[in-house]
Amino acid sequence: MEYEIKYSPSYSMLVVKLKPEEMITAESGAMTYMTPNLEVKTRKREEGIFKSLKVAILGQQSFFVNDYIAHGGPGEIGLVSAPLGDIVKLEVNSKNGYIVQQSAYIASTPGVTLDTQWQGFVKGIFGQSLFMIKIEGEGQVFLNCFGALDKHVLKPGESLIIDNYHLVAFSNSCEYTVKKFGGLKSTILGGEGLVTEIKGPGEVYIQTKNLREFVEWLWTLIGPRVNRAR
């Protein structure tokens, strides 16, 4: 399977070129265009209704996904995500899986599975969420982010402290700890809230933009008009 990520990093689109009988699975609603020889099969995301519901409700992904299969020759499909930002391809195998933020998944090759992971009230990360998506199996997965992607490769013992709203994904070989940003005063007034310290070895992916801050900025423009209309 060949692929190209076009228009990075702001308005990325994933273009996948499928050989005859090759298949890619994509999030519901991600398709922008496709060649007419692609067969579309809609199904539950994972085996079993309960697991599909977990990923849909707790992981904020769609309950259904679409399998696109090329018949009678090569095919092509363009896939996008809602956030304005970049797309990254990650290799998944028995020794290397990933923990990713909710709603980051766009597409994957056969053999990749998604599940949710409960982190409890102490370990809730990715924008203070108590759930995250666990990606395992064998194949390739494509994720989106808000803004550009910043990749860090941590050696054993190396660590990085990241604002939770900027954290996109990290290898499941990493250890992590969620903690306050500095002391109590810094946590309340410093604008960071909770941060996550990730310790290698493994990869860490960070998004350059913060969705919460973007929404708050939009409200500074929309809020006064809404209040005047009340």
C-alpha cells in the first residue's frame, strides 16, 4: 500500500493508493473522494458490540467504520479529519503499540485494533480525560492532530513533561506520571493545569496547538455577541 500525506501541516489529507484487493479501514465520515472501483463495507469498529461501544462512547470514535477494498485494478482514496492539523503514520506490531488521545484515529490497515484504557482519577490525561485509546496489533495506523506534529524519541531514562492538551500519542513502552504544574499556585494560575511526565524508551508525539485555548479564544470573539443577544 502506498500513501501520501498532502498539504501538511495545516490542512493535511491522507491519500492512499491501493493495489488490487488491498484494503484500508477508515473512520466514518473521513472519506473525501475515491475511485469508483473501491468497494465499501460498513461494519462495527471491533469484534463484539460491547468493545465497539466502548471505543465509540469512551474513546469518542465512531461506532461504525468503513473498509475500502480495490477491485479490478488499483484504487485511490482521500481521507481527512475534522481538526485543522497534521497527519502521522505509526507502525504497530507485537512489540510496539501506542496510547493516543481520543478522536485521533483516522485510518488503519488490517490487523490493527483499538480499545479504550481506563486511567482512573489520578492518571487521567489527554485534556484531563479519564479514557484514552489503546492501539495494538500488526500494521499501520494514521492519526490526526490539531496543528503541526512534534516528534520526540526518548532513550531509556530520558523524560519529558508535556501539557496534557498538547499530548497526542506515546509508545506503550513508556512510563508516565500525571502531576500538577509546579506548586498549587502555578497549577491554578499558571494556565497549565495538569501535566504528564513521560519516561522513555519510546516515541512521544505532541501537537503544536491547544484545542481548549482555541475554543477560549473563539469565545472572546463570539461571547460578547451571544451575551448581547440574550
